[in-house]
Amino acid sequence: MLRARKDVKCDSLIDDLEKLELESETLLSTDLPFTHLTVGDSHVGAFAPFESIIVRENGKTLFGQVRDGFPYVRETLEKCPHVESITMVFGSVDLRHHFCRVPTDYRQLLLEWKKFGDSLNLEVEYALPFPVEHEQRKLPKTGFFRGKPFYGTQKERAEILEGMWGFAEEIKMGVVSYPREWLKLDPEEYARTHMERPQSVHIAPPYYRRQNWGLG
């Protein structure tokens, strides 16, 4: 990165940095001795507790995991057999791009998700998507699917999210919970105060779980 910049004139320092990189040992998150794993889509950092292994892959969907038998989670667990508890983070991409585009019964997805979690013989938490921001919020193209930032209206997606929460409670999923009051916030106010700036589909770090959801 430095070599590509015309305003950087320190070739000897860059040589030393490259030498250090080649001599350094690479440690992966799965190499950490922590007994908790947070795994899922790009929102995992927001849901991870302290002292957690964090493994993320942008764009992972709950629909895809259910369809394929949760290979992403299984493969991650194989890399860290010492894990005793897990937080799984899925559903945000589905809520933004799937549920209102393709008729899908989110209840069946949640049932299959819980069935998989019950099979792990671990303490399991399920992270449901964050609230739906207002439709006029400008988003980066990386968050688009087929040329659109989302499918369905803000109201439609918010109603689905409320339904997901209600059904998760009904089937007794152990949901890791941001304050439920967030669901009642004005969508534009929520985006302005709780989400990353200037353009992002993620909440801001001061509102992460490790920050007690911004409650101090």
C-alpha cells in the first residue's frame, strides 16, 4: 500500500516492514484460547461478547445456511474444538434482500436454525437482525443486490422483524438482545444516532454489545 503512494518516500522502511511481515507468525482468531465463538455475517462484531473468537464472512445468509446444513458454522467449529458456547449471527441479508423478494416463511428458517443449535451440545445464542433504517438512507454499493439497496418497504421489513422476534420467543430461542426499544425508534432517528457514518448497513461501535448497547 505504501509503495503505491507517490507521496511516500521511505523505501528502506518499507523493505524492513516487508521483511518483518515475512518473518512474523500469522495467528487466526480461531487460534485464540477463548471458549466462546461468535460466527456469522458482517454484523458479528456488534454481537460478540468480550473474550470471544470472532469469525465473519460478509453476505452470509440464514436462508443459505439452512438450505446447506450450516456448513460455515460446522467448519468453523472444527477449527476450534475447545469452544463451549456460541453466538450465531444471521438474518440481516435475508431481511434486506430476501424475505420481500422471494416468498419465504421465516418461521421455518428459525425452526431449522434452532434445531441446528440444539444439536451442537453447546450453550447457544441467536442474534436476530438489527432494526430497519429509513428508506432514504444512502447505502454503499457493496450492500446492494441486483442493483437495489433492499427489497420491500421499511414498514414491510420492520413487520417481518417484529414477527421474527415474536416467533423466536414462542419457540424459546435464546436470542442475544439489543434493547427491544430500538424497534420502536423513528427509523430516520435510529439511522442517524445508532448506525455507522456516513454510509453503512451496520450499527456504530458505541452501540455494540461490548458497550452495553450504548447504555453506559
